[in-house]
Amino acid sequence: MRVEIEEKVLSENDRLAQQLRERFCAHKVFCVNLISSPGSGKTALLERTLEALPRTARVAVLTGDIQTENDARRLARAGFPVKQITTGGTCHLDASMIIKALADWDLDAIDILFVENVGNLVCPTSYDLGEHAKIVLLSVTEGEDKPLKYPSIFAAAELCIISKVDLLPYVPFNLPQAIANARQVHPGMGIVETSCTKLQGLTEWLAWLERRKTCAIEERANQM
Amino acid sequence: MHELSIASAILDRVTAAAEQNAGARVTKVGLRVGELASVDPDALAFGFEALAKGTALADAVLEIEYRKRKQRCTACNLEFEPGEISSNCPACNHADTVCIAGKELDISFIEVEGPPCA
């Protein structure tokens, strides 16, 4: 006998992500989910971001890794609330991990929540965390064909940060081709070029955050 | 690499569905997996088999319907399967196209044998 189910496999995660979305909306928290390969510079970007923000900024970071508290220690130096999520082997963050990590944080005290996903271009794409925007990082020490090889994340991300651009003179990375590849997969995607060692592109990145935060809060308030 | 977590979510959902048909044995689980779902069907079947061992779903086989990615052109409304390099519309070369299929990761049905539900 055939029994119809017709449900998304990750419907439980989607349900929890929806709860998070509603909480973020109610508390006016703007949440971004940073995704990239290991070593593309998610933590470095967040370090420079936190350092650039005024001490009074109401921001917080959840950072995911399979093991170690290293990233949380690095990020905590800036003085903002940081919590490490160690997944113990799981290659992505899911909505239940975010809910658990936020349990003892006062969301009314947070304007921007940065979620640094586990370094992986594949699996984190499938798990909705209730975030407003996914951001993908692509460093110039990788191949410019990454958007074509991993189209799911580039199709889902609103912004692509091309990181480590100070290394461009030393690596065979074809920047215009990388941008063309990213736009091929996702025509409307924003692109920002950064260097965390030479402090390039950070103003543009911070401006994107501020602009996107303002319209996200408005959009969501209208939806609910 | 996350096929095991996906398999575990499928197992939970199907176990719950089977419990509603008490005494029935699940023989097949029908899934729909899109090209953009980032799930390898073989790894998923392997994970499912490993997790199902020793449970009520030990004999269930996975039937996976693989869906190709499809885009729709926002200019001329053509629906097409994009090539590897370009997702531009093959008819009018418009670059703004939206994904309408290929992201699926669904449980579509189960097949059960045994005591019919009363």
C-alpha cells in the first residue's frame, strides 16, 4: 500500500528556522550566515568587522566549527559577545544549534547577529537558520570556477565576498572571470572585494551590512 | 558529507508515518532529490541503510527520483535546463532567470505491507 507523504526532508529544520525568523523579527535582529570553504577568511573578516565597529555597536557572533574554541577566542578580543558552537563532527550548523546557542542571550540587546558557519561550501546551503541573508566568501587562492562547481551556495547567497585580494599579484586567479562565473550562476548577486590584511573593501562591506539591515527589518515587519 | 543527517531526518519522519499504520512494515521510501540539493543519492542510500539496520525500517529500500535543475527566463518565460557554464536563456540570452526546479529534497511517499489500517 502506498502512503503519500509529500514533505520536505528538512521540514523539522525549516520549522525551527521559521521560529528563529519570527524571533529575529520580533527583536529586530538582523542575522547573516557566512558560508565558505575552510580557510577562505570568514573569521578574519569578522575580526576586522568587529574591530571596525564602534564599541557601542550591538552585535554578536555565533561561530561554528567541528572542534576547538579557537575562533571564539580570536573573535572575543574585540569585546563583543561571541559564542562557539562545536558540532562534534557535523559539517554544518542547523537551526536547532542556533536556538540552543541563543538560549541565554538577550536578543533585544543585539542589532546584528553574525553566524559563521562550519567551513564547507556544500552542506550549510541546505540548512535554513532563519537568517536574513547568506553570504558566501571566495578567496583568490581558490579557483575562479568555484561558483560553477558549487552553484547551490552561489545561487542562494545575496552577497559574494572575494577575499584576500592583496594576494592577486602572486596567484593565477582571474578576478574578472570569477566575477563573471558568480554572476552567471546568480545574476543579481552583490560582489565585494576585500583584503583583511590590507584593510581593503571593509567600508564597502560595512555599508552593505547597514543598508541590508535597514531594508531587512522593514521588509520583515511588513510580512508579519 | 551531510547525507547521514539527511538520512536520519528521513528515518525519523518515516518511522512516525509507519507508527500511524501500526503493524505495517515499510518496504519502500520514495524521495525526490534535486540537482541543487547538494545530496549524493548513493551516499544517502548508504547512510539510510546503515541507520535503518536493526530498526522497523531495516527492509525498506529507497527509491530516489532525481530532478534536473530548471530555470525560467523572466523575459520570455521559456523554461529550460541550464548548461554547465551558463544559466542565460537559450532563446533570448537574457541573464535574469529564476530557478524553478532542482532544489527538491522531499519525501514523496512510503509503501507499507502488512495489516491494513482499519
